[in-house]
Amino acid sequence: MKFIAQINVMPLKALLDPQGKAVMGSVKKTGFDTISNIRIGKHIDVELEAKDKSEAANIVDELCKTILSNPIIESYEFNIFEI
């Protein structure tokens, strides 16, 4: 079966997000006064083959832990869809 995993990797909430802070400065300067916080991360789409959704989730989880995120400073979440 073919699946697509949509993965979001974000900086941990307890850590400073320099990209988010820089964008937030521009947001305030351009008049978006109702926005109070911006955090910037990565969105990754991965296509894979697995025997079922559970196996696909295990593969994607391992991929996130070992390659796509740094667990010291980032968290991740993902959704898997059959295609």
C-alpha cells in the first residue's frame, strides 16, 4: 500500500525561535496588531510503501526521530493518509 505522511517539525515551546521572532518584528511593523506570536518550523511530505497504516506510522516515526528532527530542540507530529 502507498501512503503519504505529512510531518510538522517545530521548535520546542520552551526554546527561543529566532526565525519566529524576526518575522514577528516585521508583522508588528506592518500593522498586523492582532497577531501576538509566530513560531516557524518545517513541513515535510513523505511518500512511502508499507503493508498497513500501522507499519507506515512506525517507519515515519523512526524517520522523524533519526533524521528529520533534533529531539533536543524540536518536536514533531505527523498524519498518514493512504494514496
